[in-house]
Amino acid sequence: MSPKYRVHRFGLRMTADQDRLEQFLNGLEGEVVSIVPNVTLGFFWAHRVDFVLVVEKVA
């Protein structure tokens, strides 16, 4: 039996949404395989993360 995966898109602001992200990760059913941030350039070449993709392995 091959494993199945789910990909979740989680929009966030890195400076304010730490608690929301923690609750989201603790509420997942399966095992977190990877967290992939979407990094963009902002004002004056400042990097920011708009959202993260969370890959979950489910039974």
C-alpha cells in the first residue's frame, strides 16, 4: 500500500501568526513531512513569507 499525502496552504505573517501555525500543526492527523515557505521580495529587498505549504503524510 502506497502512502498518501495532503498538501495544505497556510497563509501567515511571520511576525504575528506563530500561535495559529502551532495550533494548525498540532491539529493535523498525520505526520508532517515538509514545510515549504513561499519567500517573496518586499520593500527595499526585504524578504517576507506570504504562506507556507505543509505536506502531511496520512495513513
